[in-house]
Amino acid sequence: MVKTRKIIDLMLSRLDGLDTNIDVIQYSMTVNLLEKKMRILKNLNKIVEAESGEKELTLPVNGTTKSVKIDMDKLKESITFLDAAVDERQASAEDNLTKCEDIDPTGLSEE
């Protein structure tokens, strides 16, 4: 957010100084990125109290008419802080492969 803001401030200072060295594409992409980040922040700020008193967070799915509802009480229950260190390892392609057992074809017909 801060980086995006600095880029916009730089662009504005160039515009104020009538500088002709302005990358319009970068400016457009930066403004678009800032708008998306602001939408996310605004949506995160919308915690709605349900009728039963439970807190819910509703986020619209960008580009669709759908939304995602998150039960904040359940989310808090599902988060566990660990005191022990976690072993990290590099992900490999084999991690995403489905493990299939070989089938013995003897005794099978074409049907």
C-alpha cells in the first residue's frame, strides 16, 4: 500500500511540475492496483452483526454477483498458534500428483 502510494505521489509531483516524462501505462496500472487494494480494505472493514449476535464478514467475489461469508467466531476457533518451529521444505511436483495403485490386468476381459 505504501509503495503504491509513493508511486502515485511521484506521478502527481511530475504532473504538478509539468514534467513530460510520465509513463501513463504505469500510472494507470498503479491507480488500478490502488483501487483493488482499497476495495479489499473496505470489504475487510465490513463486519456485520448477524441476528444471533455472531460476527460475520461478507466479501464480494470480484467480477461476479457472488459473495463469500466468513463466520468470524468459527475462524477464531480454527486458528491455533504454535510455539514449536515448523520444518519448511521446498515444494515439488510430486506433492500434487495423485497416487494411483497399479491394477493387475490378468484375468480382465475387454468388458
